[in-house]
Amino acid sequence: MRRVVIVGASLAAVHAIDGLRENGFQGDIALVGAESHLPYDRPPLSKEALQHGPDMTGLPLRTPEWYVERGVDLHLGCRARALDVATRVVTLQHGESLAYDGLLIATGSRPRTLGPPDQVGPVHVLRTVDDCVALHERLLPGHHLVVIGGGFIGLEVAATAREMGLDVSVVEVAPVPLTRVLGDEVGQWFKTYQESRGVKLLCGSIIDGIEPSPGGSKVILRDGTALSADLVVAGVGAVPATDWLEGSGLKLSDGVVCDQSLRASAPGVVAAGDVTRWYNSLFDEEMRVEQWSNAVEQGRHAATTLLGGDESYVSVPYFWSDQFDAKMRFVGRANAAEQVHIERTGESSMVALFGRDGMIRGALCVNAPRQLALYRRAILDGTPWRDVVSA
């Protein structure tokens, strides 16, 4: 293999480069990124970077010299437009073509939008550092922020804005936030917690429209409620960035479909990070995971697979969310849980366990770091649900 092309200047891409070089690959590496910035860390964008303004000396994952030392040919500020798996060529937006022997797709995900701006009014999203800059400049004390969507990003933005002195309302269609991810009981804990810090949650609410108004927007709910907002942020989830792969011949289904080793459905192509859907044998489940640690691990694993490795990628998903003084950590999976056990709950702490098929499958620990490793081990070991709960 003489040349590897990596599409997506992401966390997964940086670790794939490390994986390639550490495993002895001496050929050319080209990195294609839609943004003009070097790959940077995204979790701070909804927290400290949003509150204080992004620090572009601290956000980049690696220095410019790091890419030079590893011989990486950078193509930044340039989107991939198409892929031809038969000729092994990636076409970029300005017409340039990059031939490859091995291709690693690490394009991540993009935020869902509410609709065209001329139909829904001015609405911010938060995915890139440029989004963060634009939003930070408008988060002024005393202003009213309306967040649409009570998922993790929405609740993190709400918490950050509240700490900055804004009035904050969160509009969520479900009866409680996070119910689709963690269930009603856990979602109710987060609702109570956010409200105790001054965030107003309007759950079970459907948006009928967003209209421009002097100095901001008016958010109209189906029940007739009209919220005057200085600014509106949509946090309604993300979708894998696979538009450029339509018609390529790769199998796509809510992401790039890969086997257990992260190989895609064409020779010489692998994927890593948010864009990847693969079979995780530990959970007997095909999954796509939008999580920081998963991107790190998959980037390295996909690089090894590209160089001829055949080991399955098996992992216990892990993610975190910081809201006010609540440090939430989650391991495993909570989807399709048949049992939910609230082991401990308090004003600012909680431990919840999720079981399926007679085994523990997931654990949520809020301000309870010591128990996280214990439950991760139990998930890896396939510990029976009854043993975990009784203990």
C-alpha cells in the first residue's frame, strides 16, 4: 500500500494517522477536511469554549509540526464531493482528484436542522468552532435563550448559558428530557436538576414555527404559547455525514456499514468515528456511536485493519456530559433496556443501572466516579443482572 487518503479532519482521523505510522506504514497520507482548521477537540464547544470563547491555541488536537513530522498532506477547507470505489478515487469539491490504495472515512456527523432559514427564522446550531464563536458572541447576560431539544447538547448549552447570566428556556417534545436515551425516571432527574438551577423546561411541547422579530425571534408552540427569544439554538440531534457517498456503491444505513473489523463494503475502505455503523459482538448489536472515546479507539483500529489486521473491534461505549456541577458519566448501552434500577439518587448525584437479556448492559453515574469502573467491568464480564442489583 503506497497511499492512504483520510476523509474527515476529525479526532478519529488524528488517531488513525498515529495508528498508521506506529504500525510501520511509510507511504503517503492525505487528510481531507471540510473546515479550514486543523482537527480540534469538540466537547469543549458546548461548555468552557462556549462560555469563555474558543481558544484556538488549546483546541487543536495536534500542532502543525505534528502533521509535518508524520508527512501528512493536508487538504483543509475542501470538502470531499464523491467517491468512486472502482477506480479508488476521491473527488474534492473544486474538482481535484485523490487516488488511494487505502481509504479511511472519518467524516463524523452533522447537526440536524429545523428547516430552511427562510422558513424557521434565525436558528443557531453548535457543531464547529465557527458555530461556537458565533453563538458565544450573542450570549449576553439578561438575554433570553431558547434551546430547542432537550438532549445532551441542548442541556449542556442551557447550563452554560444560565451560568453566563441568561434566562434559558428548553423546548422538548418528549414528556421529560433524555427519555429516548435513558428513560423517563432518569430524564425526570435531569429535568428537576436543570430547573433547580433556573432553567425553564417546556416538555411535551411541539414547535409550530419560529418567526423573526425585532431584536430576535418568536418561537410559537402548538398550544399557542409564544416565546420571545433574543436567540434560538437547535440541539435536535445529528446525522452521519455521508451525503458525499451517495452513489458510490458503499453500503449506507444511518452511517457507513462496516463489518466487525471496521471494513466497509468496498475493498480498501474502512471507517471510524461517528460515521461508522458496525457490529459490536459484546452487545450482539449493530450500532453507531457518537462518542469521543469511540472515535479515538476506532481511528486506531481502522488503521490497523487497513494495514491487513482482522481483529474485531469490541468496546463498551463511554460518554460524559457536564451540566452545572453535575458530572455525568455513562458506560454501555441503555437502549431497549428491559430493567432500570435506580441505585442511588440525590439532589446532585445519581446512579442508574440498565439491564437486558438478564445481564447488566449500561450504567449512569452522576457525581459518582468510583462506581463507573465497577460497572464497566461488570458489563465486560457479562455479569448477570440479578447479581449486580443484589450486590
